[in-house]
Amino acid sequence: MNNDKNKTLKKSKKLKKLKLVRNYETVDKMRYNEDFIKILGELTDIMTRQSEPFRAKAYQKAQETIIAFKGDITDPEKQLKGKTGIGNTILSKLEEYINTGTLGILEREKNNPVNLFTKIYGVGPKKADELVKAGITSISDLRKNNNVLNDIQKVGLKYYDDINERIPRSEIDDFFITLSLIFEELAPMGAKFDIVGSYRRGLANSGDIDVIITNEKNNNSVFNQLLDRLIENGIIIEVLSRGKVKSLVIAKIYPDKKDTLARRVDFLYAPPEEYAFAVLYFTGSKIFNTLMRQRALDLGYTLNEHGLSYMKGGVKGSKVDKEFPDEKSIFDFLGMKYKKPEERIDGQSIEFKEDIIPPPEKKEDGGLEGPTLHNKTLKKLKIVSVTDNINKFKKEGISALKMMTESELTTIIHTANNAYYCDEEPILTDNLYDILIEYMLEKYPKNTVAKEGHTNCDVIVEKNKVKLPYELWSMDKLKPTTDAVNKWIKKYSGPYVISCKLDGISALYISGKKSNEAKLYTRGNGIYGQDITHLIPSIIWKNKSINDFEISFAIRGEIIIKKSVFEKKYADKFANPRNFVAGIVNKKSINHDILSDLDFVPYEVIKPEIKPSEQMGFLLSEWVSPPVNFVIERKISNENLSELLLEWREKYDYEIDGVIVVNDEIYPRPEKNPEYAFAFKMVISDQIAEAKVVDVIWTPSKDGYLKPRVRIEPIVLGGVKIEYATGFNAKFIKDNNIGIGALVSIVRSGDVIPHIVSVVEPAEMPKMPDGLFEWNDTGVDAILIDKDDNSVVREKNITSFFKGLQITGLGSGIIKNIINAGFDTVPKIIAMNKKDFLKVEGFKEKLASKIFNGIKEKVDGASLVELMAASNIFGRGFGERRFQTILKIYPDILISNISDKEKINMLIKIDGLANKTAQNFVEKIPNFIEFMNDAGLEGTLYNVSSNISTKETEFNEENPLWEKKIVMTGFRDKELMEKIKSVGGEIAASVSKNTFLVLVKDKDVDTSKVDEAKKLGLPIMTPNEFTNKYFAV
């Protein structure tokens, strides 16, 4: 018994020596994982500060191995020896820690001035070593000799004590609210931000503050505007570095308070496709991130703050072509159970799902080889046919392509090549095919099928299929950027032969001197084609006599039909001229009358070898019919090429799909698409351009109206990259057949939102909204049928309600988190107590109190009119002014027991209130009553007299603001709003043709409302300008 007691006492003393609190009975099975990770992290940091990168890397590698270790580490010698990065040196350090509770090197380095100085912003290991060698060994010494530092280092030293203090969570809560208010003023539509790092993980304090910003349209203007405003407001006091997407600063969260500490704040802009990855990465924790990256590697990917990419043999490949709208989508992709930020602690936080399919492996030829799949997995896979994928692409556009594998995309291209270039029966329009190829080459630039295009199609082995005497290559299409032509002409100085790019069947005519030696071939895949010599008499000579020639020659041309002939004789039976020509050429039986309607229009002389300009002269003088329309120019530009394209499209006898530009020199016959020539297929200038539609995105407004945004292939217009244009409304999309593959003309005048001015080529069908919708009474807008159940509409209405009541700090980001916590209606949020707010992601005591108190104050103080307007229950066309008018005349109309018919008859007596408007109002009364009851605000319904004055307000109808709609954007000024209302003006929420003017705090501000105002040509004024003009005494 005494021996047992002595053993226990010895154990107890050992534990005290180790400064560890353990259960005596389990001391021999202690878990050391977290301790080892911590000390190895400290060693990595020290070696980095001392400019020992290789030693730092060694400690980091060992740390990552321990992070990834599954299970408890109780005996490093047995469990870790031989594992990656764990050698004898590392093992000795771990054993030393077990025996002593610390490491000698850590104790020694605590007092090393090099480690101290490298904690000063801007001071690296080399500079720190210089300071020590100069006899400077403390912060106080350095402050006395700060002339040895550069400007940034001096700033780091100045705020050294402050920025090495931890930041309480409550202070970051306040900063979050400050940022939210500024962001709400400045941010364009679709912009948002998050404060990440340990703050987002719910920790009580943080070392610094990390802010990540994005915009769904990838408009990063708000990044600079936010920084400028924070500098202007005195919050940012020092800018350490500032780039286009990243800025490191020192800030004071409370600039008006004395003796407040300076804090380190980092701002980062992330493109929308990278935002989820950036938020995930910078939220941490480091251990959690390490294990998540390892999970990606185990599955054949690599993960970082920019996205997921394929990984093969240690080499990073192309990005995973899939949209990741949020962090959960990344967890799902990697087969991991989603963890909230506060749950992301260490290895014990990681949980995996089952049945994860690894990525396809790339073969040496650029194709794909699928993973080895077990029967269980195969049962879950759905085989999708190429036809299904093609139809999905036609219907859904580029979003469908993003969900397909490289193998599936390759199959579509191969099928389309065969159909278009070989079978002459296209399954995709030219524009759809271009979208597919360009998307494929952007995502998979090494894909051989995409690069070879039509040369890789199958040619059916028939007796009339032959190898062509000359290889017939196509033309590269110039990318739709305003500087592409200028780049090309720097290499090829002209003059230039410019001709029509005919839209028929490409062919080759060769002949010796004797006419009976002539041959005619279709182009096929450019290497093998079809012998159609039997068509020469009908297509080439028609009713003319067949002549011999003085020389042998080879001519490229297009078999095509005049637009007028097609419209007159064949348009009612065939979809388009090209399909008609292809069908006739491929027919086995010959109909001379129909064939004689086809023409062979020559555009290139292969033999004899002469310059392009001389080729056109040869064709004019020697050939039996005129060559393709052409001009010779000494200079070319986007403007003159666009003018030619527009003119020839309209006036030329044949269908064209662009112009061909060739430098007027003789070049060796190419073995690929020539570099000395290009196809110019779309109009482009500084303010107007043509672009292909790749998607139409429908987003519901808070009223359930579905608004279209047209996504186009990226073009550069006026020096700005354009990817989206406004689609106006559903009628515009439907009537103009705007869908996948449509070619549209985009205009960008000044800085307004780009919009479609015309449709050059309609799509096969318009891309209308998915799901159920109905048309409004005017037939202009599509409205969701189930709008009350739509999550986007619900979120917008909730955000609009609290924004309408001007509740501080309740922006769209916070609202989204509140909804995710289960409080998904306005009444539920109004009923929340402080404890409820603490259940919301990102909320701690101070933020919860501020939001709770803000809601209570504003809701309790809101008038009935304000609540009616903010609720949006009555829908479009109803605002505070209209409710004010109704309740002044009929203050009890909401709670009156009279019939709906009587209420309608009462309302239509009000000047300006039509019967339909009265009906809409009365129909929504029960919904509003229910809303008020659910929100616990029913008392306001019976207290109209204290909420609204029933006395008529006298307005001067001669006042220039009488009944004028005025929009404020980027700021709120309650006093000015009351002034406007006092003279009969109205504060409107959105910009339209009925808006009188738009007020902005700063004329340099860039918001969607300002863009719309510029487009409509509306006056834009600052508050001072407006007050001086309309309220000057």
C-alpha cells in the first residue's frame, strides 16, 4: 500500500514539474498532438525570423505530419519514427518536451533580440541581424536610434506596442458595424464582405483583422472606395501597402476617442469565383486548413485560397471546372461534413462522408482516363448521353458546360465536328460551336480535340472520299478585344486584302489546261474531302459553254446560294441557306434546276502562287464568275473592319459570317491556321461591340419580378472588360429570341451599365426563367408564381424591411446569417431576444446587444405608414406617400369590418387611385394584418391618429419638387428627406424613367443607381448642390 502511495506521489511531482494538469491514472497515455503542433509551430516561426528557411521548412513539414496523424500520439518514438519529416532531430525535440515540459531552444530564443525586432512590421531577419550587430538589443534602444530604419519600419516601430496587443472581440464587432454602414453606402449591387480569421471562428480576441471583399459582377471598385472612405474618416491612419486587390493598413477602430490602440487590418479583394475559397482559407484554423488541403490531395486535387485544381504526380494541373458558391459546396465536393467556423479547431473537427469519386486522370495524349470504380460507385453513376449534354448546353449555356467533365466536353466537340464539317448537317450553330471551343480552350488549353477542331473529325470511307491535293486550313478568329487588331498589325504591316467570309460549303476547284481535267472537292476536314466533280457542269458552268484554260490552277471557293434566291424559292422548306446547300451537295441524285441555283464563289488562288491582291486580279480576269467581294486597304482598324462587316452583311448577295483579312504577301503553304490572316466576325469599337450570349441569368426582385441579366463572352469595350449586359425585361428576351448562342450588339456609353441595342443573330430559342412564372398585366415582366416561398425574394424583403426602418448594422450579410440560424421572417427577427442573436454565426455579446437594441428602438418608433411601406406586402406601386394619402382620408380602412367591395369603392374616390390599384390594396389587407399580429405590432393598427396626421397638409403645387420622385444613393439624410416631403416631393427607392433626379454624397461614387441614372440621362446632384438650388433662402 505504502509503495503504491509513494509511486503516486512521484507521479504527482513529475506532473508539477511538467506544469501539466493530468489525471494520475492516465498519465502514461497522455495525448501530445496539440502540444507537439504548438512547439513545432513556434520553432518554425523562430527559424523564419532568423532567416533559416530550410530549418523552418523542416519543422513545418514535421508539424503537418503530426496535424494529419490520425489518433492520439502518446509515444512519438513508436508512432512517428520514419514518417514524413520526422527524423532523429525532430524526435529528440519531442522527447525533450515530454521530459521537461519545454524546449531549451524556445527558452533561449525568448530573449533573442532578433526575434523581438522581426515582430516589428517591415523588419526582416537581415535587418534585425544588422541592428543587433550595431549594438541595438531592445525596442527602447531602437526608438532612440530610429534613423537606421526606413519609413515603413518607422511606422511599424511607432505602433509596435499597439499592434502586438490582442484585439477584443467587442472592438471588432464595432468595426464590423462601421464597415457595414460604409459598405452599404458605397457598394454596388452584388458586393459583400466578411471579417474572417479567428474573429469568424468566434474567438474572444484576435491578433489582427482580416477583411475579404467581393462582387458578383467582379467589379472591385468598392475595394478602393472603401479604403478611401476609411482614410477620409480617420479610421485608417497608416497605409503599409496598397495594391489592386490587397492592402495592409494600421487603423484605429475608434478614431474620435483618445488613447485607443492602433490595430493591424488587412483588406483583400477576391473575385466571385474565388470568394468561397478565400473565406475558407483565411478563416482557419491553420490545423483545420492543413487537414482539408490533405483531404484534397488524397482525392487527387490541390486546394488553396484561389480554388481547387487537379493534381497528378505532384504536378498542379488545370482548375476544377465547377462553381463553388459558398464554403459548404467545397466541403461537399471533398466529401466532408460541413463545419461552422467556430467548429474548425483541429483534426478532431474533421468528419468525412462516404463514397467519394476521385477525379479523372489525364492521359499522355491530353484525353482523360476515368478512375477505377467499384460496383457500389458504379450503381450511383448516371450515364449521360452526348445528345443529352448537347441539349443541356443549348438550354442552359455556359453554366451547363461548367458541370461537365473534360471527357464529356471532348465528346461534344468531336460529335459537332463530324456533323458540321464532315456530314454537313450541323448540330450546333456557329455561335454555339464557338462558345464551346473557346470555353474548352480556356479551361483545358492542352486538349487536342479542341485545338485540332475540324481536322479531327471522322470522314466516312466512301468511294468519293479522297485525300485533298492541298490541305485547306481555316482562319483563326480574332478575340473580341479592342487592341487585338493593333497587336496583329504590328507584325503584319500591310497592305491588306479584306474580303467577305462566306457562309456556305467550302470547296476546292483544280484543273489542268483542259477543262475535262477539272476536279471539285468539298473541304471535309481540311485534309480529306469528298469528290463532287460531277457537280461542276451545274454549279460552275451552269448554262455557259465549257472552256479550256491557258494554265493549270487550283482555286478555293464557297458553294453558296444568293439570299434572294433562297428567300424566293426555298425559305419555306429549309431552316437556313447553309443547311440547304449542304443537303443539295450531298444528294446522290442530281437535279440540274436546283443545282444551277447554287454558285461557286472563289476567294483564294492556291496555284499559281501569287500575292492575295494578284489572286483577286486573276479571278476577275480569268474566272467564269466574279470573285468574293473584296477591298484593298493600306490601314485597318476595328472601326473600318466593323463598318465593312455591317455594310456587307446588309448589302452583299450572299450570307456572310465575318470578314477575312490577309496581309498582301506571298507565304509558304501553311500546315495550320495561318498567322498572316484572321477572321473578323463581330463588330467592335470603343463604345459598341458584338458578343455571343452564353447565358441569361434570372434573378427575382423583392416583388417577385424576374429580372434578366445577359451573360456574354468577355469583351473589352472602352478599356473595360464586359461580361454582362442588362436584359431589360422578360418581353425583351422573348421577343428578340435572346438565348444561348445569340449574337447581340452591346453599347457602353460613358460609365453606364452595358445594354443590348440590337440582336444580330437570334438564338434557336430564348432562355426564359426556370420554374413557374406568369406574365404581368402589361405582358412585359415575368413574375414568380411562388414568390412567397422563394428564398431570394424572402431575403430581399427582410433586408428591405430593416433597411427601410434605417436600422444600423443590419446589412444583407448579417441578414443572411440570421436567416441561416432559422429566423427567416421579419416577425421572427423582431421577436428575437439577445440569446437568440448569440446563436447566429459571427454574433457575440456586444454585436447582439447593438442589433437587438437597434431593432427594438426603430420598430417601436415606426409609424403605421413606415411599417406598411417597409413590409412590401402591398407590392409594387405602394410607398409611404400613397399610404399617407389613403390613411389620411380613411384612417380605419385596415381594421374596418365593411366589405372589400365597399373599401374599393371608397378608395377609387381618391384622386389618382385607379380601380386596379384599389383592388390590389384591399386584397393585401388580410396579409398585412396577419404580419402585424405575428410581429406583435397589432396595437399600431388601432393607433393611427398618433402615427399619422389626419389634417391635410397644404402643398404649393407650383414648387418645382411637387410630386417629383427623388432617389438618394450612397447616403441617407433624414433632415433632407423631410424637407423634400414637406414641399410635396417623394423619396423613391429605385431609379426609373419617372425619377426626377438622383442625389449622391460624392459625384465620383459608382453605384447601380448612378449607372442607371446616367443611362437615362437624369440629373445627378450632391446634397449641397440640391439644397442651394431648391431650398436656398
